[in-house]
Amino acid sequence: MGLRPTIPKLCLLRLPRSSTSSSLQRSYATTVESPPQRPVEASVQPGMVFAPPPTRDEAGFAMRTYKPITPGIRWLKRPINDHLWKGRPFYPLTFPKKGQARGGRNSTGRVTVRHRGGGHKRRIRTVDFMRLESGPHVVERIEHDPNRSAHIALVTSKDTGKKSYIIAADGLRAGDVVQSYRSGIPKQLLESMGGRVDPGVLAARTAWRGNCLPLHMIPIGTLIHNVGILAKGAGQMCRSAGTFATVVAKDDETREGQIGKKVTIRLQSGEVRTVSSYACATVGVASNPHHQHRSLGKAGRKRWLGIRPTVRGVAMNAVDHPHGGGRGKSKGNVHPVSPWGQPAKSGYKTRPKNKPNKAVVQERHRNQGKRRRGAKS
């Protein structure tokens, strides 16, 4: 007979209840230790009126994950935004989102946007995209806006005390001071430059994160967001989370010393286009740049956002979609089309050829079957 290996007996150590609750307690979410904050050194003289905002070192790319105590949070990932305001929004600058528009209907009651409906109740935040009021504005807090992917900032004017919401630039925090120079150069700033406009000094004292300027005042190579198109219009481009444009070129000044009419910018899609030199733009990148890396974790969270399921055409009946009907998964030898018969792939052109966009200098690259994902260029 062979010898049996002896298995030692395991002894359980019983600890007091108070010590087990404190030592074995785990948090619901993973915590990320923030690096120690270094004192901010002033890069300008203390007596300077127009001082730049403090520089902040980002902790790096990190997402918040959760311990999978339920199936719905096993794959849940969120950006770490501990600086956001935890309370309710500023009520006078909001109004309720209600009516048939929540279900994707227009004023006549017809569905114009599919897969919309339900969701949690919201209040629309009135965001100032014009930034016409001049003077310094103090950032009171950074808030989450359920109606957009970027964060918004509640600012208060030092001169009038008026509050307003603006699109927050990445890195903007409570206590920072932002200004708008759409109405012109302040008299105090002009006197500090000796009564004449020096483009280099002007850019060094105005082109800071969160400031709104006309495009002719922004240096070439600066990253901007909330970009306008017309001289007296509001910002229309680069307003989503993490989006930006780059100032590429400016028109030469005329003989009379007037500013050029157009400024060329490059969008993230690769499109190069011209806008008015007096159009507004905010310096910096739109906030919440890690929004694209989030994972909702479950289908119900999508319903909370007011987005309904999308049904494939091959899963429908023939009366409901051109791809519907038949036995098995077959679309009947039909090219991919929309429910109304319009081709959906193969580079089908939908823009009129006789009405090109004259402001576009170089169009963005469109995949028309020539390049595939992973293919070498």
C-alpha cells in the first residue's frame, strides 16, 4: 500500500466584528489616487492686469470601473470627473424638455428622428454660444449637462453679476477667470501696450484657455472650439466633448491696414475650410475628452438616455423594409438601402453637385470602398 500524503488542517482565525468590518470593507468603485499637487508658479508679474490661468498637469488617461456586484455594472466604465458640481443646475437658466420633441417628432407630430423616446426627465440648460458680454467672468463651477457630451461652466460677470452658462474648455476649473473680446480690445489692455496694437503682445495676454476672441486675434496653430462661421453669429462647430479645430492661415491685411476677411481652419475630420475673420472662437479643447471611451454597461442605461432599440431591416417583414421577408437571413439580393429605398453604402452621393460649399478648401476623406479598415495607405 502506498503512503497517503498528510494534508494539514486549516485553522480559521476569528476576528472581532469591529475589526472585520473595517479591514475587509471594499469600496463600490475603484479609487484612483491623485498625484500630489505642486504649487502653481506664476509665469507673469504680480502686477500684471491680464494674467494667464494656472497650468494644471493632468493625471493621465484613466477610467473608473466598478466591482461587479451586479451584471449591469460589470462592463460599466466612466471618465473620472471628480471636479464636477454635485448639486442641481442654476434654475433660472434652465427650462423643462417636454412635448412630442422628446419622441423624435416635429411640430406636426410626424417621426423625423427614429429610435428616440422615453428616458429620464431633463431640463435644458441655456448655453451662451455668442459670448458677447465683455469683461472678466469668474468660473463658479463646472457642471454636467445631460443634453450634450461636453461639460458646461457657470460663470459670473465681475462687472454686472450676471450669470451664464458656457461650454467649458478642457482644464477649466472653478475660480478661473475668462473673458470675451468680441466687442473689441479693452482700453486698459490697449494702454498697457503703449496705445498701439502689437499682435504678439496681444496674443500673449488674450489667447488663453476659455477666452473667446475673434479669429483674427488668435495666433496660427492654436487649438480652438465653439467656432463660429459668420461675423455676428454664434459658435456652431466643435462643441462636442473633446473636439477642436486648428487655425491654419489668415488672409493678408489690405493696404489700408484693414484685417483680412477670411481665416482658414482645419477640423478633426481633415476638412480645411474658411470662416470669417471676425467669427468667434474659444481657445482650448472642448471639455470631457475621454467621453468616447465610456461603456454604458447595459441596455437599460441606453434607454435612460432616451434612445430606443434599432431593429435590422432583415429582421422585419417585407411590408416594413426593403430587406424584410424571405426565409432565413436574406435581404433578397438587394443592395443596402434605407427603409425608404435610398442607397445607404457604396459611396452614394447625397449632396447636389451644382451647389458646392464654397467655404471648403479641402474636403475630408470619405471611404467609398477604396480603403478598408486596417489597410495600408
